[in-house]
Amino acid sequence: MLHSLRNTDLPLLQISEESGYESHSYFIRRFRKIRGCTPGQYRNRESRFPSG
């Protein structure tokens, strides 16, 4: 999952589904609890693909 966030531009919904989460909102909540940020924030901070 972290690899997908850092190294692809796949939609977060697709990453959450491929990670086994049936609920996109639950994926975001769990990610924030474990990592201290949302998946989108993590991607923006760690991505190899510059945004914009």
C-alpha cells in the first residue's frame, strides 16, 4: 500500500480496495491512526511524482 501511494498515481479508492478495505473511509481512518496523516497527505509528502 505505501509503495502504491509513493510510486503510482492510482486513485486512493483503488489502493484501498486492493489493500482489502471494503470501506474507503475506514481505510483513511485506519491509515491516519497508524501513520498520523491521511493517505493523500502521505502521498503528497512522499510521492516521487510531483503534483501540478
